[in-house]
Amino acid sequence: MPHPPSDLAEVRALAFDVFGTVVDWRSSVIREGEALGAARGLAVDWAAFADAWRAGYAPAMNRVRHGELPWTRLDDLHRMTLDNLLERFGIAEALDEADRAHFNRVWHRLDPWPDSVNGLTRLRRGYILTTLSNGNVSLLVNMAKRAGLPWDCVLSAELAGHYKRDPEAYRMVTRLLDLPPKRIMMVAAHQDDLQAAHREGFRTAFVKRPLEHGPDATPDLSVDPCFDRVAEDFHDLADQLGLPEGPRP
Amino acid sequence: MPHPPSDLAEVRALAFDVFGTVVDWRSSVIREGEALGAARGLAVDWAAFADAWRAGYAPAMNRVRHGELPWTRLDDLHRMTLDNLLERFGIAEALDEADRAHFNRVWHRLDPWPDSVNGLTRLRRGYILTTLSNGNVSLLVNMAKRAGLPWDCVLSAELAGHYKRDPEAYRMVTRLLDLPPKRIMMVAAHQDDLQAAHREGFRTAFVKRPLEHGPDATPDLSVDPCFDRVAEDFHDLADQLGLPEGPRP
């Protein structure tokens, strides 16, 4: 396939959702939880803990989105949720402030999906690659540094003062990259993120991440007709965009 | 020398001035001016033109800094100065809107100094590398993409709504990287930039760029006692920070 495909010839930048789309948050949180549990002698179902932490994400952001909280960056929302969960799982007494502060930053240390680094490296040959994540800038920078994610630019809801799916988050990208929305393609594993980007005039690519919620989950992988591309992973997306081959995981 | 040196052991991020420190704006503007002049049959002293364009930079930013203009990104300030200069150099009639728009974006296409890409690549092994430039985000992203500048993060005065040397520009970096100022070292070829960073509590490295204003200029290379390091180029800085050797230009 030639690069670029004719219907996407105007696209110049790809904007990536990160949690779940680029990195496997669930396995990473479980891994660090298990290590922490072993070190402190805690009997905890860390898969349930990871799922509960993530389940607190949307409600916490909604408190900001609906004005119940002033702008609060994701690190601080994660910490509020973490402190509640430590109580709920009965381990609040076992973890001191240093433990909590370190564990809260596990979201800075998430591992990429196996195709992410090589797939992004291929995509970067044809496009500006930016994040468009609800993670704060420092979280995204630290994650990229550790995982080797080859971003050209780290953009965050923090820079808009609005979390996705608020339209202001998408408009921040068009403003800062100085590109009209039709020249930016949102890449995400979540339908509502792509639908919100589509409403702002972005192009969209749905990347399926069937393991985001673990091997036993049955995630919604349905395709909205508004999606411009549907891909199995970042290599499949690079293939569809006509980019040269590169090393695969 | 071990990495990191003991007096800078806390430094985690390097924040770089860009115009003059990382890229050679003058030679790049002259090069493109000469090409444009040849294409349009214009007799212009492009070195004088480049110097005049750059000389318009501080006064234009000061109009924003003093509230005479609302926040205006550097691309637009460059364009205001360019339109004035085309009149002053008597070539306004010869350049249409497409020529002007393209030439204005020469600031997105500046060439790095010979040591910049390899030197930054070495420094990146030890530190988070961010820009802290008055250039707008899209300018810095396009420049990095073209020149291969290996930033971890692209931060700009645009994100603060304040141009350097306003303190808000430096505080934006500490806020977004979530690091105290003493853990960030400003790297610049300009004393006043480093002095302003020092006032905010940053560490500072002065990198001499004696050719910034051309081979006939006699730039101020004086060293302020507030500078933590003084370097001849980015390889010298990497040496002083105890980083491993890498390919030199």
C-alpha cells in the first residue's frame, strides 16, 4: 500500500490515547502490587486491586469534569483513589507514606504492549506522534523515558485543564500542533474517545486491545462506522498506512 | 568523571533554550533567504535581513510581556516582523502570500549546531531533555522532527502564556515536570536566560555559541558566578556531567 493512503493524505499527526492503547496498565499494576505485597507480607488479590483502581478513574475525573473538584492532575486523583482502596482492602496500616507515594507512581512505570515501541517507531517515520492522554505531563514523560516510547510531543489533558472526553482536550491538540482537526488522527482502544475526537473533526483509528482488562474479560470491540481505520495492533495500523516494514516484537 | 557530579546529583532534567543554543538560526535564515532571492530574482543582503528579523524578536515579545498585545505566539510575531522587513528591504511587492507564509516558517526549519544531535543524544542517557523556548509548540515539534533533535518533552513559553525571561515561563517547567527547580538545569547560550532561571532556583549551564551572530560578531561570552557549569558545546557539557562517550560530529 502506498504511503499515505489517499483518503488520509492530509493526516500529518497521530494523537494517541495511552492507558490501555499504548501500555498494559493492568499487568503492570498487578506486577508491582505483587512485589509490594511480598515485601510487606500482604495477602491481597492484586488483580482485583488493579481493576478497582482503574474503576475509580472515570468517577474521579468526572468530579473534575463536573466542577465538584477544581483541576486536579491524574497523579492526585490516583492517590485519592489509592488511599480509599487501601482502606477497603484492609491494608492501610501496612503501608507508610513512602510506600504509598511510590506505589501511586506505578502509573508512571507501565509496560508497553509488545508491539508498541516498534510499531510507534514505524509510525513515526510518517507522522508526528503525540500523546493525548488524561495522564499528567510528568507521568507521560517518565513513562516514555522508562519504556522507550518515541513521542515527538507529549500533550496531556493537563495542558487543556479538561479531561477527555471534554472537547477542550481535543481542541488543545489542534491549537498546539497548529493543524486543522482533519489533519490529526486519534488512535485509541476506546470507542468513546474516538467518537469524541470524531465530533471535533479528527480522523480516527481504533486499535483493538482485547487483553486490556485481563484474559477473562470480554471487552467491547465493536466498530463504529465513524472510525477511519480498525487495526489489530500498531504494526497492522502501520501496514494500513503504507509505512515501511520494521522489526516486530 | 562519575555520573552524576556530586554537586549536581539532584538534577534530573535539562531544560534547553533553542534559538542560538541548539540551532543556528542565522545561517539557516540566510540559506533560505538566498534560495528565495534566487528564485524571485531579488538583490538582498540576506545576512542583514536575518539579523534584522532576529533584532525584531525581543521588541515584539516585549509588546506581549508588557500587555500591549494579548498572548501572541512566536510564529505570529515573526510574521509581523517579516511583513515590516519586506517593506523596509523594498521587496514586499515581489513576495505573495504563499511565499511569505513559507518563508515565515523558516524558523521551523533551522539547522542544529554540528554537536547538537549527538551531544543531546548523549545527555539524554542521563537526563530528561526538554525544550524551554519562546518558540511555539508546533514550531519546536516541526523543528525537532526535521533536525532529529531527541527531546523527551517539548515545553514552550506558549504553555505558560508568558515569554522568557518572565518567571512564569520557568515555573511552568517545574509544574509540568513535577520537579523542584533545583532538580532542573537550564542550558542556554544567553546569560540573561540563565540568570532568570537561577532566580527561580534552577541549576544553570552556559554553553558558548560564539558564532550565533555570525563570524564577524563579538558576542558577550562572559561568565556569571551564578552559572553551575560553563561548556564549549554539548559534548563538553556531557563530559562535565560524566556521561559516556558517543559519536562526535
